[in-house]
Amino acid sequence: MNVRLIAVTNPLFEIQNEKLDPEGLIAYCARVSSPHQENLDYEKLLAYCIKHRHWSIFEMVDMTVEIITSRAISPQILRHRSFVFQEFSQRYAKVQRFETYTPRRQDDKNRQHSLDDLDESDKAWFGEAQDEIRALSEQKYNEALEKGIAKECARMLLPLNTQTKLYMKGSVRSWIHYIEVRTDMSTQKEHRDIAEDVKKIFISLFPVTSSALGWA
Ligand SMILES: Cc1cc2nc3c(=O)[nH]c(=O)nc-3n(C[C@H](O)[C@H](O)[C@H](O)COP(=O)(O)OP(=O)(O)OC[C@H]3O[C@@H](n4cnc5c(N)ncnc54)[C@H](O)[C@@H]3O)c2cc1C
């Protein structure tokens, strides 16, 4: 799995001698104006807020994940501007690894779509092409570093499948919309796989919200 849970907001107080979970905290904050703020039952409340698009309550809890992917996919992830990120710096550190991908056929009708029906021989050709490019670019990259060329310049010799690592932190609200958009078939498969992994983590941490969204 290339996605790992790093952190989630946890409340530091108890209600009726019970420690709140992150969803309990969302509900507690949502009930700020209610005389029943200490109500520990929040299933209907969260479902109501989702139904009526009262999204801001889901901004009270954050989740951070670690994602390992390629430099082809990370710019798509970084476009989700409501999140905050830290990404591996190719200016500061030497690149160590490359991702290997299985190709798909270009869809004739939709320019941003691909189909998984390529011949095995074309898949094998693509695999060999990746190996060749990786070997050459890695060799030239290492040669450039040995010549004292700065990492920020040497990296120009690297392909888009160069591996990268990111930390991505956002509110439950942002994660809901990220998962909706990036598990959709319109998203590139390599990014969709990441979003599906994020979704599994999200469902385990936020089962009531996930159920109200029809995910669990
Ligand atoms: C299939 C696909 C193709 C793309 N093609 C291009 C392209 O060709 N060129 C390009 O520059 N970019 C492209 N993008 C990127 C896209 O335009 C956005 O920049 C990217 O998806 C980030 O989304 P966002 O701005 O909503 O950021 P986010 O951080 O995901 O969302 C911003 C805020 O909006 C809220 N929000 C989002 N959706 C909802 C909702 N439904 N209801 C309520 N609140 C919501 C979030 O909670 C968050 O607070 C593409 C994206 C996709 C999925």
C-alpha cells in the first residue's frame, strides 16, 4: 500500500467519562448552539449535515496521510489547494527510486481516459522501455552529481516516473470531496488507486460519516 495514515485530530476531553472519537468532536462542535451539546449520539446529526451540505462542521477534524507515488501523479494531488503538503525535495536530496507502471490504450473519444485492453506484447514493450529509460537517466543523473552538478539541475535528466513522497493534511470536508473526485472513473487510474487507499483509511476512521455518504 502506498498510502499510510500519519495523524488524525483527537479531542483531549471527555464527555460523561467517555473519550470522544474524531467524529464525536465534529458533532460536539456542530452542536455549539444546542443545549444538548453533550449528547454522545451523532449518527443522525452527521447524516443531516451531509444531506443539507452543512460542510463546515467537517472542517473541525484533520487527517494526514503519507503518499508514495511518481512525479507524474504528485502534481495532480498538489492541485487540491485546500490541503497542506510537504513533498520530498529533489533539490535537497538524491533521488533513490522509480515507479513502474502498466500501460493502457488511449481512448479514441475521451482524451483524458484510457482502456485496459492493450496486447501483452505492447505491455511488455512498455515495461522494457521504462527499464531502458530508467537505466539511462539514472546513469546520467549519477554522472551529473559526480561532476558536481547541483541536484536541482541534475534532476532535469529524470523521467516522470521518478518516485516521490508527500505528506497531505486536510480537513474531513476536504477529504470527502477529494475522495469523491479522485475515485471517479474520470481520474487517472494511478491516482484513483491512491484515492481508493485513502478511502479505506477514511472509512475506518470515520465510519458514521462514511455510512451517511453511502461509502460503507
Ligand atoms: C478528471 C480531472 C481532470 C482535470 N483536468 C485538469 C486540467 O486539464 N487542467 C488543470 O489545470 N486541472 C485539471 N484538473 C484539476 C481540477 O481542475 C482541480 O484543480 C483539482 O481537482 C482540485 O480541486 P479543487 O480546486 O476543488 O481543490 P480541493 O482542495 O479538492 O477543494 C477545494 C475546496 O472546495 C471544497 N469542495 C470541493 N468539492 C465540493 C463539493 N462538491 N461540495 C462542497 N464543497 C466542495 C473542498 O471541500 C475544499 O474546501 C482536473 C481534475 C480532474 C478530477
